Amino acid sequence: MYSPQSLHRWGITHSESMERLSNSQALRDPMSMERTNLLNMAKLSIKGLIESALSFGRTLDSDYPPLQQFFVVMEHCLKHGLKVKKSFLGYNKSLWGPLEMVEKLCPEAGEIAASVRDLPGLKTPLGRARAWLRLALMQKRLADYLRLLITRKDLLSDFYDNSAVMVEEEGAVIVGLLVGLNVIDANLCVKGEDLDTQVGVIDFSMYLKNDIDDYRSGERNGQVAAILDQKNYVEELNRQLNSSVHGLQGRVDNLEKSNSKLIEELAIAKNNIIKLQEENHQLRNENTIILIKAQQQLEVTQVDVDVELDTYKQSRQGLDEMYNEARRQLREECQLRQDVENELVVQVSMKQEMDLAMKLLEKDIHEKQDTLIGLRHQLDEVKAINVEMYTKMQTSDDGMKQKNDIITRLEEKTNQITATMKQLEQRLQEAERDRWTAEDGARKFKHDFANKADSLQKQIAQREKQMLQLETDLKIEKEWRQTLQNDLERERDIVAQLSAEAQQINGLKKEFHRLQDENSQLKGICEEQEQALEELGCKLSESKLKIEDIKEANKALQGGQVWLKDKDATHCKLCEKEFSISRRKHHCRNCGEIFCNACSDNELPLPASPKPVRVCDTCHALLLQRCSSNAT
């Protein structure tokens, strides 16, 4: 508390101080008073910093007093309403926690956070927070970063109370005031400065009113307004250009990625084309080999046919028996032709069955092996048909030999039938006509037989290709089936794990419901107790205010303070927590009462002590309010 002599020194009479004290007691909310005081101090510090910087006319450094006081005021604003976190050594408040969250909200702030972490001289979170504020001011992004932070109320609730400056409207006003600092150029040396052990004390003597400063500030208002407008325009233009550059850079990266993907796909397509060309070349070579074999077989059959024709031309004698024999052979050949046609029909039906089997093979993979065996049997049947054709050709050769024997016999009988030749001349002419027609039919049959043999060879080649393709498909199907079995086993393991986890979750759900019931009961009890505590708190606050009024009046009259002894205090006067080894006792240099460290971590200069000394939270709020009211 200030004595009457100190109040007179500040230009405040005793009656005015008592009136202001009564007005402050009417507010009843110390947190709102603290927010108002901090807002007023922020306004004074930012205004004084801008005016002094513009008059100073050069880049500011770390030793500039208004700049140091600005950082002290910002530290108090960020520290207001900060939740106390329990650690091994006791309770502490850290500003580095909420400032470190800006890195997640704005990627551009990652450079500042990384630079702060890399500084070797910083050992405490408070030192890192102070270094972060200085780097953000040099970057001219302090207002932008804090604006992003105050918009995320869900993140701030983890670090601040509901009545803190950063959570309420005063925080938005302070962030709006920080935009004016973008006209200031600061060159701060963070590396060599001892930020861990600095004492953040506000010097109120810098913000007292001065007639000369008011006169000078009135002259500079026009200049400041023009400079601020130009600076804001240039910075807005720079931000737009940076955003467009980032957008173009992102497009260039996307185009490069798509180009690399297209190049890879083109290389894969070229490799596939090369493989297909090699396969096509192999298939052409196999086709030429099959054609050569077919031509050789045709040549052999053509030689045999020529030999048969020569022997048929030499067998002109014995026309009647030969005619009958030829007629018989013609019938046999017709029957053979009919058999070949039937076999062709069977082959066509077999081809249709093959097509149907291929369609069924696409629908049912498991029947491929059976269809492959059936195709092999059909191929064996086709080969057997070829063997039968070959045997029939041999039988025809044997028939020709028999014909030669018959011709020799007929030559022996020619002497006997010379008398009957004249009668048979007419028959001979008719037989020659029939023979020519038979030769034409035989030629046509040979031509048809050669065409059918070619078609059968082609069908055999096609069947062999189909068999190879089916074998490759079968191998692929086996590999695919093996992979499916492995995937099925993995999925079964996963299902077993999930079932075990589901059972655990069911147990946890039951436990959760039980805890919810207990929680609801405890909430009901807590609500009843909170209502009782609120009623008691209202009465207690009224009694405390009356007691404090009486104490302050008594101290003002006596001109001194009562210093409470350590043995008389076992609990903190403000939070009423019991003192222990980790929770030490601390005297308030203003009221003389004993508090814990969390309730008395503030420092202010008093009339009895020009240096900043420890004061409790209540005295700190009252002193700040009085100083702000004096300054305004």
C-alpha cells in the first residue's frame, strides 16, 4: 500500500484515493480489473513505443527502454490467467506452451520456433517465450501470429482460464493495437542476451503525462498517420505477392510430379510394347515352322497321288473288271468322303464345345484343369484321326497293288476275250466316259482332301496355342489362389484380433457406464456443494472487502504495516493451501501477509523500496489499478 506521503507525491489527495478505492471495490471482480489495467498499460506502451521510434528516426535495438517496457507489458498480458501446471518441484506458469502452438496454426512460424529451440543460452520456457516475442517483432508478424492464437478458443482453454486477457475481448483489442508496430524496424540480438533471468517489472514513470510530449505528439499525429497508411499498403501488397508466389510454386510442384508420373508410365508402356513385339516374333517363327511341316506333308501326299495316277493310266486293259473295280473304289471313296465330312462336322461341334468351355472357364476358375484334360483328350483324338487317315492311305496303296495283280491276270485272259472285244467296244466308249467322270471326281476329291488336311493342320496349331495359353492361365490362377489364401489367413488373424479388442471394448464400456453413474452422483453432490460455497463466497468476499478497507484505513493512519511471523502461518492466505517442502512461504512486502509462490509471483516498486519487490496478487491488482487511473 502507498502511504499518504507517497500519494501526495504522485499528485493524489487522500480523499481522491479513498473515492477510487470505493469505486474499485464496487467492481467485485479482480480479474476484470486486471484485464482493464493490462489493456490500458498495453495502449500506453504501444503508443509510446511508436511515437518514440518515429522521433528516434533509426532502427531500434535491445537497449531501447520503451521497447524493453513493451516486452514486459506483453509478458504480463500473456501471463494473465495462465493455468498453473503441477511439476515435480511444485507449481509453475509457462508462456512457452501457448506460443509454441502457433507453429501448428501457421507453418511460417515454424522458422521462429526452430530458431528459439536452437539458441544455446536459453534454458527455461520463460526465456524461450521472450526470445519468440522478439523474433516475431523483428519479422513484423507478431499481430498476425497472436490473432491466429486468440481465434482458437479450444486450444487456449488448455492454457488459460476463462477470464484471462487472451480469452476475453481485451486480447482482441491488444492484437489490433499490435498492427501499428509494423511500421517499426527492430534489430534485436537475441543470442547474446540473458533472457532467462530478466525481471519483468513495469516502469510506470515512463507513462506519466507530460505537457511537452503532448504538444510534440500533436504535431506528429499527421506524419504518423501518413507513414502508417503507406506502410500498411506496402505490407498488404507484399502479402498478396507472397501468396501468389506460393500458389504458383505449388502448381509448379504439382506439374513436376505429374510429369514424372507420365514419364514412368511411358517407360512401362515401352517395355510392354517391346515384350509384345518379342512374343509376336516368336509366334511368327512358330507359324513358319508349322507351315513348312504342312508343305512337306502335302508334297509327300502329292508324290503318292502322282504315282497312283501313273499306275491308273497303265491299267487300261481289262476295262470291264477295272470299271467295276473303279466303280467299287468310287463308292468306297464316297463313303470315305462321307466319313471325312462327318469327322469335319465332329470337329466343328468340338470347336463349338471348346468355345463354350472357354466361356465357362471365365466364369468358373476351378474347372480349368478339367477342361485342359478334356482338350488334351480331344487333341489325342485328332491325332488318332490323322493316324487313321494315314492307315487308309496305306490301304489304298495295297488296293493299287492288288489292281496290278489283277491286270497281270487280265493280260493272260486277253487271248481268251479277243473275240468279245468287238462287242465290248461300245461298252468301252461308255466306260471311257464314265472313267473320265470318275477321274474328275477323284481329282476334286483329292483337292478337297488337301484343303481339309490344311484346315485340320491349322486347327491343330490353334488347339496347341490354346493349350499353351490355358497352361499359362492355370499357372497364373494357381499363384492368384495362393495369394488369396495368404490374404484370407491374414484377414482371419485380423478378425481374431478385432474380436479380442471388441471384447475388451465391451468390458471398457461397462466400466465406463459405471463410472458415468458415479460421476453423475458426484456431480450432483458437487453442484450442491458449489451452491453452498457460492453463497459462502459472496458473504466472505463482502466481509473481506470490509476487513481490507478497515486494514488499509488503519495502515494509512499508522503509516506502517504488520509483518506476520512465519510460525503463525500454516496455510496460504489467498488459496488456503497448506505449506510444505515444495510449497514455500513468502511475505508480501505491501501487506505483510504470508502467501505461496503461485499467489505472490508479482513484483512492483513500492514507496518504501525503489527496486521491484514481491507482492501478492490482490495488492498487485490494486496497485496496477491505481497506477492506471493516475496515468489516465
